[in-house]
Amino acid sequence: MAYKEKEIEKIYYSIGEVAELFSVAPSLIRFWESEFELIQPKKNRKGNRQFTKEDIENVRTIFHLVKEKGFTLQGAKEMLKNNTQEVKDKMEIYESLKRIRQFLVEVKDRLQ
């Protein structure tokens, strides 16, 4: 039986890595951290932010509301204050629909 190397999963991500995931500047992530209580990354002794997967999901939620849905910061805060779980559920559905659409477009292209 062949040895299968296990994929190493990081526990913490730097602010640069998180910013790169969303194609935004690190300063925007820092700004959102000051504006939204939902984003609270751990800081090491040097003061560098260390984002967990949960922190990244929270950034993804804010990114979805502000950049994809066009909410103002105040509007996004109110949505998260009133319905955090509902917003995350809708965002998950939205992401699933985007993946399904992409798949269908690929199938259509192959059939042509």
C-alpha cells in the first residue's frame, strides 16, 4: 500500500494571506476589523494578526455583504447585528449557486 502524504492545514493565516484570498489590500481588512466586532483575530507578541478559519469566514461574510451585495458599512453592520446566521446561510446558498452556474456553463461550452 502506497504512503499517502496528509495535506498540512494551517491553523493561523497572516493578514496578507487573508487579503490575498479576497483580492483586497491588507489595510481594508484592518479597517473592517475596527468597524465590525465580528472580526477579532488573535495577535502574537509582535502584534501581528493571526486569522483562524472562523475569522476568515467572518471576513468572507462581510466581503459578501459590502463588495458583492453593495451594502454600506452601516447596512452590513445592521444585517449582521440582526441576522448573523441568516446572512451566513444565504451567503452559503449564494456560493453554491455560483458553483452550480459555473459547472453548467462548462457543460454548455463542452456541448457546443
